[in-house]
Amino acid sequence: MLAPMKLSSIQLRRVETMPKQLEPGILYVSEEFETAAHLCACGCGSKIRTPLGPTEWSFHDSSKGPSLWPSVGNWQQACQSHYVIKDGTIIWHDKWTPAQIAAGRRREEISRAAYYEAMYAKQGWLFRFWKWLRKQLHL
Ligand SMILES: [Zn+2]
């Protein structure tokens, strides 16, 4: 069996809804539905979905090409590909060991928890401010 071609670059295509058939070398982004999808850059043909959002992947578009952060790790796929999409370039990373995958998941959970904590803290502050303001205005 021939080894599939590893891609070194990817182009952006903005869409409203994800097409059923994805073309290789294209990063499909729907900002409306806060999601991105592409075919695994190793050429194995598996579809990679990356939800976009403050606790998911972040997406940036520059004149050089699209960027996704953090890295894409296809741990559920046979290929176990791991890469970063930066300015339209695929930066290949080493495959992770199961221990590294578990550590990555833990880091993700911790940063997610920190995000929600910060958000609730901010809301708490706003709520206290509102109560104070109401008192000042004798509402
Ligand atoms: Zn792959």
C-alpha cells in the first residue's frame, strides 16, 4: 500500500453549512455555526471537525492563510496525525504517546474550568456592581 501524501499547506473556504464531501487541502469554516472541518492532512481521508469557540479551537484568517489553535490531534483515527495549522501551513508534530494524550486532555479540562470560573467571577462582579448602583439610585 502506498503511504498517503502528507499535505504541507491548506486553504481557507468560508461556508455557511458544511458540505457533505470535503476536498483535501481545504479548511472549511462556518463562523455562523462556529465550526470548522477539513480532511486529515495526512491524506487518510478522515473528516476532522473542530468546533470554534473560547474553550474550543480558535480560528484566525490572515493574508497568508488560515490558522487553527490548538493543534489538531487525530487520536481517534488510525493515522494518529498531529499538526498545527498556521498561516495556511501544516506544521507536523510528533505523534503523542497515550500518556501525552491524557496530559493534553487534562490541560484542556483545566483551561476550560479556568475559563468558566473567570466568566462566573466577572458575572459576580457585575451583579455586585448592579446591586451597589441600585442602592445609590434608590431603586
Ligand atoms: Zn490521517
